[in-house]
Amino acid sequence: MEIPLLKLLAGALGFGGCLLTYLASSRQRLLGKPLEQKSAWGLFTGMQLLACALLANIYPPVSAVLLVLTLVILSWIALVLASAHLARRPILVGSLGLLLTSLVMVTG
């Protein structure tokens, strides 16, 4: 698989996991009621591990883990800021987040 495609897939997995954990929070503003916490955090863990595994094919393993950790921090901050302004619009927030992580992963 090509390197930019692996980066995009890892970024999408990273953001998707962060979005699930945000939607499981009792303070989220995108859905009427939050998702179940255990399943959201389990999926988050699996998606982040898969993103690390994909990035470990490109970068050294420690760098891949640090990149995923940075991506998680960026995603959670972006989700909180975006959902404050775009309440009740989960598709728009998710699309903007995927666009942001795609730009970060492709441009470096």
C-alpha cells in the first residue's frame, strides 16, 4: 500500500476513535444522548492500536506511538472546539475532523 494512503487511513482511525470517546461523554453536544462508555473506549483502544500498527510500517515504532498520541490530543481539542460552535451537527463535525486529520497526516 502506498505511504500517503496508510497515513490517511491511520489518521481516520485515530480521529474516529476520538470521536467515539467524545460521543460517549455525558457533556457531549452532538447527539441527544451519549453512547455506551465501555464499548466506545474499547473501540477507541482498538482503533488507536491499529493506527499505531499502520504507522509502524512507515516510521519507527516509538515515533508511530508519539504520532498517534499527538493526533489524539489534536483530535480531542478540535472536537471540543468544533462541537461548541456546531452543536447537534455530528456529520459536519466528523467531516471537519477527518479533513483536519487528513491535512495533518499528509502534510506532516
